[in-house]
Amino acid sequence: MDRMIHTALNSLKMILQNQQITSQNIANASVVGYRKDASSEFGTAYLNGEDALNTRVFATRQIGTFSDAQGNLESTENPLDVAINGEGYMIIQPNMGEGIALSRRGDLKIDLNGQLMNGEGSLILGEDLQPIIIPAFRELEISNEGAINIKPLEAPLDAPAQFVANIGTTNAAELDLEKDGNGFIRPKQIIGEQGEIENPEILAEQNVFMVNKYLEKSNVNPVEELILTLEHQRNYETHVKFIDLAKQMDEGGASLMRVPN
């Protein structure tokens, strides 16, 4: 009987984790360029007992998976806004954690030091993987290849535009990506033959198509996520009833085995 309860409790744990993923997606549905967290396939693993049979299993799942589906593009007429149309990512220096990461968030802005960053405060890196410094400008334009051109503030009105930097981008086709604990997209770490941990390198391949004065919305469908929330609730209630049924069956079996007075 305890196996029934053990199985139901494992399922309840997975349902709660899926509900957390769904809630996270709903909370970030309006965030520019947000990649929807995905509910991954569940697996099983045995509880290894020393010098004993493996009589119990527990549920496992892969964390950090996400959907890379394209979000809708929305016109803004803001010269600092940029969207990626198709596959690929911008290379960023996250505002939390170390190293570099990838992002589709294109609501760009310039801080007091002239550094280019996105709406969450992560620095946008150039093709040399260094922060991009934008001088004071009268006009700014970002090409489909990610080249930033400006008309400096002190330049004559009829002066040609000047090239500043290329936004570092990559298709990341050769990388196995995941979200870290802070929600940043990074390559999965590789465990070598000797157990050493390797961090795959991110290279600026400059093979991404960008659209200026547009933003990519999140790829979350709020209606679908709300439907999933209801499904999780029904599944949770079903498993709670299953546990209660197992308890009743156990009590019934115990009463049959009881020796009458």
C-alpha cells in the first residue's frame, strides 16, 4: 500500500513543479524577448540501497529547458529598439552572475557611462565581446546585421553617419542551451572524461537578422498557460484523492486482519 502512496507523492511533486513553471511563464508574459520555460519529460531513477534490492523509484526531470519559438514582432518607432527575426541571440554580460550569456531582449538603452544595455540592465556586448560605448548622438540606426551607426551630436547636420560597433550576435546552432538559476540563457556545462567541468565558449558569429524599431514580445501564450494551470489543479486533486483512497484501503485491510475479542 505504501507503494501507491509513494507513487502518488512523486506525481504530486512533479505537478507542483509544473505549476511553478506555468506561474513563471504567466508572470513574464509581458517581458520583452522572454523565452517560455518548458515542462520537460519526466524520467525515473532507482533509490540505490547498499546490499539490498532497489525497491523504490523516484521521478526526475531536466531543469532549465525553454521554448525557442519566435515571439510576435511589434513596431515601436524607437531607434534603440531592436528585434531578432528568426533564430539567434544577442550576446550579453548579465547583471547577475559571471561570464557571458545570450538574450533576445531588445529594449535597449544607454546608461550614464554611455554603455549599451537592455531593459533588465545587462550590458550588450559587441562582436569583440566587450561592452559597447555609444557617444552622444543626434540620430542612431541599427542595421539588419547589427551595425550601430550614429550622427554625433556635435557633427554638422549634413554629416554622414559614423559606425560605432556591431552588436555581438550568434546563431548558437552548435550549442546546447539552458536557463541558469537567474533565468539567463547559457550553454550547458560539459563533464569531461575525468569528471572536469567545461564551459562551452560563446563566439560572435554575426549571422543573425535584426529589425530596428521593433521589439519581439515573449513567446508565452497566456491563454494556454491558464488552461495548463487548471489541468495542474485537476491532476493535483485527483492524486490527493488517490492517496486518501490508499489510506482507506490500508485501514480496511488492517481491520480485516484484526483478531476479534
